[in-house]
Amino acid sequence: MKKISLFLMGIVSAFTLSAQTKPHLAVKGGLNIASLNLENNENTDSKLGVHLGLTAHVHLARQWAVQPELLYSQEGGTLTRINGNNKVKVKNDYINVPLMLQYMFDNGFRIEAGPQIGFLVSSKLKDQNGEEENSKDDFKTTNASLGFGLNYLSYSGLGVGGRYNLGLSDVTTGPGKGTQNNFQISLFYMLDPSHKAKSR
């Protein structure tokens, strides 16, 4: 995972140096619908959470851009144990670093795809009685995924987007494999007035 992190940092640096314009910052936040896919004797359902952070939109050409982001993200899932009938929520908090390559249409829409590396900050299990226990040892410290999304940016600088992050790496430390997937619905706002005035 260290190699993946260095690779992403290298890509960001290369794109920034070759960019035609300076990065345009934006604040971003919204809803997560996260799920854990586990290869064991547990049924899994989705769990709601939030994400919040910053983006840097960098134009490479008229209709191409790269967008690195730094996001705090509440993920995990809801497990129904087979041997008991009780539901347990897995609350995994990540610091995610996506790197999206975007194609921008003239009408304000953008399609995007790219890798993401996530760093686990905390992990807790919460049962139906509201009791929590630390479960950070049950999950690996990093999570690699691939994101696909669609955004719309208005001339006012306010935008909306949807993205699906498909988990690629095993996030569990146990014998069974588990992947973390997440669907995001986001609102974002461009902070650079000159970027809002010129174009989308």
C-alpha cells in the first residue's frame, strides 16, 4: 500500500506540473451508502454515513481535468449474525485520497474515473443495545478502490455529483476476505470566483 500511496502522489505531482492552469479548490460533502462484502457466515447490509473534505480541480486541456481530493469518510456496513439474530453495525472511518480523471462536457456535466487509497482512522462495532467495542485490529490500515462518477457544475459554482467506489483490496485481517464498497451523493462548491465566472 505504501507503493500505491507513492504512485498516487507521483501522478498528482505530474498532472499539477503539466496543467495549463492553477488548481481550483472546492469544498465537498454528502451522504455515503456503504457496504461490506464478507466471505464468512454473516449477512451484510448497507450503512449510512457522511463524507466531507476538499478537492483541487486542475485543467489539463479544454475538456480534460484531474481532481485529487482529501475526504473524511464514514463507511463500514451492517452485519446480521447467522448464529444469533442480532444486527451489528461496523463503523469504519477513513481518510480517503481519490484521484479522478474527468472529461468535461460543455453543458456542465462531467464524467470521472480513477483510483482511491483510504487510510483507516478508527473502527468500532455497535450492537443493538448501543454498546460499542474497538474493532480496529479486525481491519487493515489501508483500502484501495476504484471510483466511477458523474457530476454537474452550475455557473454559480455549486455542483452535485454521484460516485461509486468499488473495493479492490481485502480490508479484513481475518481468514475470510472482505471488501469495502461505497456509493456517494455529494454537493460541492468552487471557492475560486474567477473559475466560476469563466466556465464550467
